[in-house]
Amino acid sequence: MIWTVDNLKCAGCAKRILQKLHSISGVSAVKVDVAQGQIYFEAVDDLFPVIEKQLIALGYPRTGTTSALSSLEADVRSIVSCAIGRMQTENNK
């Protein structure tokens, strides 16, 4: 499956997405393409709502699925997720 998401800007964002999607049982082969703003993964259709909920919680909703207010909320959440991902990347060096 390939999903295009909003707010995907850097390796920190990608790291958080990878961590969270890998933690969902039944999701595999997760890859994040920052340049394209896309997430690639394998999962059964039943898991799509769970995956989408996790991405929204992180601030990376599927492109075209948010309204003005929820889009602003997603922007704020993505900044926090990105910062956490960057800190974790720095700590692993």
C-alpha cells in the first residue's frame, strides 16, 4: 500500500512514522519516502483504520483528509513528532 501524507518533512518525521507503524502487529515492510511525502507498507485492509489513526495522532494525516482546523492540529502534532524523531536519531549516533 502507498499512502501520501501531509507534513512529512525530514528524517525525524520518517523515524517516528517507522517506529509507530512497526509497533502495530500485522504491519510490515514499512518504508518512508520523505521527498515524495509517501509511506509504503504491507497490511491487511482491516488494519487501515488503525494505521490511519496512528498517523493522525502523529500529525501525518493522509493528504486530502483534513479540514482547516484539523490541518492546523496535524501541523502542531507533526512538529512534536519530528522533534522526538530527531532527538532519537541524535541519541543513536
